[in-house]
Amino acid sequence: MSAPSKPYLLDFYPLEDEKQTRIAPFFAHLRAGRLTTTKCEADSSVHWPPRVTCPLCHGNRLVWVDLPKEGKLYAFSALVLGLPMGMEGDAGAVVGMVELGNSGVRIFSRIRGRKYEDLRVGDPVEFETYDTGDGRVFYRFVSKL
């Protein structure tokens, strides 16, 4: 069975290649198993999500940097009602804010590997990529406990 199609406006990243988005390197890095974001060469600020312009100095001298693959749960919740299209069968899925090492970056992500009631703030998690089933790739974090 093919993945359900989503209306274009409800799909966060419908197209991942360089012809469609200026953050295409992010998706290429995910395909290679790397979690990356942008860093401004002018003011050294690191941004999440990746940007094409620095939100501090408004310059465009950005470089791609690797982020830590391990982190800890900063906050989390379960998706019970009001799930996005295509995720209706995922009721009870856990989402959370992950603090990545000492990078100062926090990422909102799906959390896999443990039930909501078994998780605790501070639990260790690890980055993984996954194929979305329609030729694209994305990321999530897996509980290490």
C-alpha cells in the first residue's frame, strides 16, 4: 500500500532537492546519516532549523556543521488527538524537545523506542534517519534506555 498523499500545504518538506529548496544539503546530509545545521561565519551563531540567512546579522555567509547525534529529552508529550494527515494511525506517538549535547541546540522531533509513560525528562536519546516511504528521508530520535 502506498503512503497516503497529503495536500501540498500540509506537508512540511514536500520536495528535498536543490531545485526545490535552498536547504537541500540538510536532506543530503540526512541521507548520509549526518545531522547538520547552519552556522554563520560572520557572527558564529548556530541555527536550528537550518537557514539560508542568519537571523542575527541577516547575512548569508552560512556553512554546514555537524550536530551531536546524542542528546537528552528536554520535554516530551504524546500525540493523541488532532494528528496531521497521514499520521492518524499513530495515536500515542511521542514527540519531544531534544537537547543536543553541549551544542546549545534543541530540536523538536518524534521519539521512538519507548512508550510515553516510560519516558522521563533527561533520558538519553540518539539520532536516526528514516525513509518516509515516498523517496524522502527525515530524522527522529530513539530512546537509549
